[in-house]
Amino acid sequence: MQHYDRDNFPLRYSIGHLIALVNQQKDRLLDKHLAPHGVTAAQFKVLLLQQKDASLDTPAALCRALSLDSGAMTRMLDRLENKGLLTRVRCDSDRRQVRLLLTEQGNAFNQQIKRIAADALNDLTAPLSSAEFGELDRLLRKVLTPTGLLPDDQGAQ
């Protein structure tokens, strides 16, 4: 179904632009909640993926998952390593390959990830009633379901 008129497309109020603005606001709120920990929203996403999916333990896998180029990922991993949150370890079976491991400090921080994410997203969605939040969640899932981007365990953490 076509929802937009090609000749009268509302650039500033298209759903794509609104989603981008919501994503920017989400990252600002994450940055605010992460500031006391010295971690940025972008770095948080790397640590979150490390916690959620053990197969994302290489820089290349994280690049694919976060749609980042290898240079940006290298800089991000350098920062996280300098903060003592993760370390890069050469693979014993293939010295060319690097595995990412959370440090003790990184594991301790990861114990707070759910709380930080919940607080930031609660700030983001505070203007919505419970019914509105449920409807937004339902609609976003409906848009994303055909893409295959939703995890198999959609209701899980």
C-alpha cells in the first residue's frame, strides 16, 4: 500500500525522518544515562551486543551487526580497551583473527546494562500511555517482521 504521494512528499514529517529523530533522541538519553559511567551510546551498543550474542566476539561481526566500517569499529574498540572494558585477544587457532573479551570491569558494567537501557527508554517513552506504548510496539514489530531483523525470541530480553 502506498502511503505517500511522490509529488507532495513531506520530507520533514515523513515516517523515515520521524524514526531518525526518535533514534537521535534515544541516543541523547542514553548518553545522559551513561555519562556517569564514561561510556557513550555508541560504545554502549558494542557492549550490549557483547552481552546478548556470544557470536559477536570479533570486530568484523560487530561491524556487520552495527553497520559500521572497520575504521570506525577499530577506533571504538580502542576507546573501550583504553577504558578497561574489553580486551582483544589473538585466536590460538588463527593468529590473524582477534576475539573480543569483556574485562572484569566490562562484565561489571554489563550487569548494569538493562537498568541503564530501561531508564533511558522510559524517559523516551514517558509521554505515552500504556496503551499508546503497546500500540507503538505492535506497529514497529509489524513493520520489522517481514525484514527478518527481529530476533527469533521477540519477547525475550
